[in-house]
Amino acid sequence: MHKVKTAVLALLSLLVLGACGSQQASQNEAAAEDSQEIRLATSPGPYSDLFLDVVKPILEEEGYKVDTVEFTDLREADVALEEKAADLNIEQHTLYMENFNEEKDAHLTNIQPLPTVPMAIFPGQKDSLDSLAEGDQVGVPDDPSNLSRALLLLEKEGIIKLDPNADKANLNVENITENPKNVKIEVISSPNLARTTPDLAIAAIPGSRAFDAGIDFQTALAYEDVAPEFMLQLVVREEDKDKDWVKAVSQAYKSDQVKDAVEKINQESSQAYWILPE
């Protein structure tokens, strides 16, 4: 009888410990769900500056603690986001994110478009598009989504013509059907494009890269018309998309403070030219 009681007591102890363990796990999950800390995967540039100068104070007023996890490469930032070493990113457009998801079998999703600095054509050795001549070198970025944007911008300005049946999201130099001035399209590593520009006639440079290089946006010869798929996005993991902190970041970007800050930059600064989402 004594052995039976001992066995019963041992079983009850295990059940109690198991229940306590389950309760603690549930509490930990709840704490994580209600976490007031937001970690931004960031890199130097206009988008991080806007977030830190305007969006972060709004979130802090609402009780959130905002930290940054710094990267020099957007791909590394997305890996950190997927692996839960960061919570959000604000420096990529939809096509870039979709390419990353496909290549890495990742699960990132976009929440909404954000203020965006468009790609622009900047002068190198030529200070106007009309002065382009045969054999002039025209720089474009090498990453697929920004290469598409650059080629579309060159077509918009009449420098080249593209195959109308080509996939606009995945263009390359082989899709060029006409090149009236017979310029040379030089595909250059995106991080190196801005500093290579003095050796080129002109270059089509993504806005963030031009900002990082300290290029005066008032010298731009042409801007792209930013298509919806090329607007910057608020990007998080799919599992987080409905959480309160994501909604808080979303609302902060829709605030008058952000709109006023962007409009002030456009009016008073040569640092960057911003487009607000509709």
C-alpha cells in the first residue's frame, strides 16, 4: 500500500511540475507577444534617418522601445529579419522582397508603401542627356530589380527602347531593342556605382545609394516615375503582420509628422527628393 501511495504522489508531482512548466511557457509566449521592443534592421541612408528622426519618437511616445540592428548590406538585413534577429525593415521594395523570399525560401511580407527616394540619372562627364554621344558609357546598377528600374528610366528619357513584351520586373540589357546613340550600358555593382560615376557619361543611381554618396539631388538630370512595385515597403515576418506593434509603426508612417517632415526636406534641402505614397 505504501508503494502505491508513493507512486501516486510521484505521479502527482510530475503533473504539477508539468503544469507549472506549461504555464511558464505560456507566460513567456504572452510576454513575447506583448513585447514593447521593436528592432529595426537598418543601414545608413535616408530611410533610416526618417525613421529615427520622426517615426521612432512617435513610437516611443506610445511606450515602445526602439532599437536598431545595423547592416551594410540589405541582404544581410533580410536574413536577420527572417531569423528573428530583427523585427522590421524599411529599405526595400516589393520586388526585392519577393526575390529574397524565393531565393531563401523566406517568409517576409510587406505591410504598406513608405515615402521613397526615386532613382535618378546623375551627370558624370556629361551634364545633359542631349549631349550624349556614340560610345558614351551609361552606368546602371547590377542587382536585378534596380537594373529593371534603371532600364525603364533610360527608356523614359529616350536613350534606349525595350522589348514591349519583356517582363518589366526582370529586365536586362538583352531586352534593349533600340539604342539610337549607340551608348554603352555598363552594369556596375550597386555599391560602387555612385563613386564610378565620374568615369561615366551619366549613371542611373537608386536614391538611397545617391544619398549615401552625398550626391546633390538638385543635379539630377531625370527622375523615374516610381511604379507601385518599386515604392519602399514596411517589411516584417508573415507571422508578425497582425501584431499591435506593426500596426503602431504603420500608423506612425501615416502621421502628419512624417508627411510634414518629407515635404520640408523636399522644399528646403538638396539632400534627397521624396515621393509620398498615395
